[in-house]
Amino acid sequence: MDKTVCVKNADWVVAWDASSRRHAYLEHGDVVFASDTLTFVGRDYSGRADETIDGRGLMVMPGLIDVHSHPGHEASYRGIREEHGVPEMYMSGLFERASAYWPDDEGKLACAEAAYCELLRSGVTTLVDISGEYPGWVELIARSGLRGVLAPRYASSRWVVRRSHLLEYEWNETAGRQAFEEALRLCDDLAKHPSGRLSGMISPAQIDTCTEDLLRDSVAAARERGLPFTVHCAQAAAEFHEMVRRHGITPIQWAHQIGLSGPGTLLGHAMFIDEHSWLHWWSKKDIGIMADTGTSVAHCPTPFARYGHTLEHFGKYRQAGVNLGIGTDTVPQNLIEEMRWATVLARIAAEDIRSTEMADVFHAATAGGARAPARGPRPARPWRQGGSRARGPEEPVDDAGARSPALAHLPRRRPRGARRLRRRRAGGRQRPRADPGPGRRPRAAHRRPAAHGGERARARRPRAPHRRRSPRSACPRCHERHAAGPAEADRRRPRPARRLSPGLHPHRHREPAGRHARRRRLHRRLPRPGRAVLSPHRAAGDDAQPGGRHPLRPAGPAPRAERPHRRVPERGPARDGRTTRSRARSSTGACTGSAPWT
């Protein structure tokens, strides 16, 4: 039987409020856990406890989750990374440093041991370790006591910087495929590790150093094994331009195009997206792709801040619905310092202190990391009747289900920027708006969704007076259509096309838009009083009115008689036996007669 431990009467407890799905402070609380499961968070615990810890003078908080780290080599960059950067590479020193310096196996073990100690001191209990496989790696992290998600990385090429302004690649697809097979073997072995705290993650190194086939096979292997998937993507401006040169779209869009995005994917950094101010790209799709597909982002502010880079910005990602986690990816390995940097830089990038609160960043370092694939894929959790969700093994609980009495004094305010649409994560679908949750009444407009898709409501909606008629109604061709009613005329009105020759229908022209331009266009087409107007749509012939005038327009003064006639061919006998056409047109446009073509 598992040992039950109770932290009694702690001064402060950072507890999970299930109703708002956020953390909140609880004063003078008790925390009880057995093995790796929290069994009670609240006040006045009266159950059994095998061990009791006096919590006076202490604060109890959730363990932090580091979703992106490279402990195997980051410590060796101490004293180098703080000042290293290449201006020709948009200030980043990543490519030059990675191609010039790398520790050996013994150095990797020393770096990892120092990093694990720093992470434990800063409150990290779960770590995503993205490193190349080296001897003693698994044994070291098992001895550390951390919950480790090991991500052995591999690639089809490596970066080469021979000239400071040019990023080159040395490709070796065979070696990349072999490293991929070894990574799969290690991930399969980690699932059987006796500690029960280690698991694997499929991790091709970077989006630009792997072939498309290797990336597709990697994500397919992750889905097949039920493992999370991570890759560095959109981490540098040079990488962005390289991917645009190869594929014509951004790294995020290309990753989505080949099937890498999804709820099981964690993108490393995802900083240089199409909306970043350093890139001036034309599209605005990347954040929406990540939010709609449920893709998570590992945010590591410190290493990029040393180059002068920053995410633009944390609040925008969060408000769009992108799940964010916090990583270190630097030296020293201090996740609390990363949280502080994330908050400050988000406010600088947004130019608004209200864009990001410390509570938002704390949520990313705890619940965001748990929701991200850092701790492995979890099955969908169904909603119980009444709206309360069945608790999973990874989540804290309270003593009253949906709302703890110990947290009843806390305000029920909605976090700033939160969406009003309540969502669920069951099967990747969103919670119906007709079921807003326990104790809440749905709005009248959403109690019963319309089967006709709102067409009836739109048909009953009165149209604005200024839209009932347009300059198109001045055209004789459109006159009859408007007689049927403004709605019918708008529905059958031809859509604007490319600019055609002046002899065609005037509505086919692209003319300047705007109120005054439409007014000028209308007056230009309307007839002036007492002036004849020729119809461009009615052919002259038997049905033409005298003088070639349109029957709906007033007649004007007779034209000048000295204007020369214009001959148009007409069918008739010819010298070679063929028929020709000849018709003399007067200045009024009426047909006056026919004669052989000579």
C-alpha cells in the first residue's frame, strides 16, 4: 500500500480551482498525496496519514514542467553564449556555435548532472531532455529523481557556416535514417524502465535539417506508439528564409502541410512566424494554424533575449488559443527565471502591461506543460453528467469536486482574454454552446441551433436602405431585374470581372470604389433631359425604334446632318458568288438602307 503524506496547515497553497481551470492561492491549507497522486487539497484534513509534515512557514505549489531543454551541452556554453551572436545571421549565434563546438561524451555527462541539479533547485519535477544519445544518459536521469521525457534527436544534415552571411547544409540521409531507428529503439526501452518515471519522445532535430520523408515517418511512428512529437520550428530568421526559399511558405505552414501539427505535437520556440516584425511576411496564418490544430509551443525566452529576439507576443498566442509551455534551453537552468523573463518580454513586445500576467506564465509552466505532450499522450476524458470532468491521474484534486469549499472565498472572475466559449478536450471537439456547464443557463440564441443555418433569420432581417439600389440599376439591362425587388436584383447581379474592352457591358469594368466614385459613375450613365441615348444592348433592326433611340429614354434634338455615314458589311450578292453585308448607318445610328459591297 502506498504511503500517505500530509502537509498540514501550510501558510499558502497554490491550489487548482477546477471551476475556472486556473490556479489560486489558498491560505492555511492541507495537501495530501500518496505515491504520485494528490488525494486532498483544502482545509482541515481529517483522514489517515502515514507521515505528517508541519507546513507553517511554507508554501506548497505544483511542480514545474520544463518542456524544452538541452542539459547535455548547455552548461559548456557558460561564459560564451551570453555575448556570442552573428549580426549577418540576424544576430543569432546558434548556427555558428553548433557547427563549431560540441562536448564529448564525458563532457555531456558532466553538463547534464549540473543541469539536473539546477532544475531541481528551481522547482522542476518534469523535464523534456532533448539530446543526442550518449552513454550513461538514461542511468543519470533515473538517479536524479526527475520525471524524465527523453527525446533522442536525429537529423538528415548539419549546419555549416563557412562565411558569416551564408548558412549551408551538409546532408547525410543514411546517417539520419540510422539515428532515427536507434531513437525508436531507445523510446521503446524507456517504456519498460523499472523506475516508472521515464518515457520517450520522438524528436527530429530541426525542421530545416530533416528531409520531408524523415519528418513524415517520425510523426507516423509517434502516433503509432502513442508518444509525443517535438521538433525545432521557426526558431530563427535565417531558418525562416531558408524554408521560404525551399517551399514558398513559412515553416509553420509547411509543417502543417506535411502533417506535423496536431494535439500530440510540441513545436520548439515557434517564434519567427509570419506576423513577426523582423520578417515583414505577407500572410497572417501561423498562429491560427497552431491554435486550430491544438499544437503546443515551447517558449524559452532567455536564449533569444540575449540575441535581441523575443516572441511577439505571449499574450497574443494565449488569447488566440495556442497552448504554451515554458522551457529553459539556456544556462543557468532556472525555470523560475525563465518565467520572469517571459512575463517582462511579453509586456515589452505588446507595449501593454495588461497583455500578460504572471498567473498566465505560471499556468504555462504547470498546466500548460501538463497539457502539452511533455508527459505523454493521455486518453480523452469524458464529461460527467452535470458538467464536471472525470479527473485524470495527472491532475490535482480538491475535496469537493467542481468547487472546493476552501476556495469559495475566491472571486469567480473570468481571466483576462479568456474565450467565452467553454471547450472540452474530448476527442478534439469543442463543447456545445447549448451546454455551458453546471449551474449556468444557456443563452436564448444558443438553446436550440437552427437547422437551416440561419438563412431564415437573415431573410427576415431588414436590409439597409442604402444597399437596396446601387449604380448598377441605372443600366437598361439591369432595369428589369430591379423591378423584381432589391433582394432578387442583388442576388442575380453579375460579379465584377477583370477589365474588358469599352464596347462591352459597363458593369464589367473595374472602376474606382467609394461613395463619391459611385455617385460620379451613376450620373455619367443617367441620361440628361432632352438628349437621346443609344442603347448598347439592343441591336439595330426591325425591333429598333425610330432613330435608334431606346424606348425608355426621352428623344432629343436631331443630330447634325453633315456627319459622314459609316458602312458596315451586309449579306448580298458579290462578284465571287459569296454574300456580303452592307448597311449605311446614319449619325443617329439607324439603318438607312443596304447596297452591294464594292
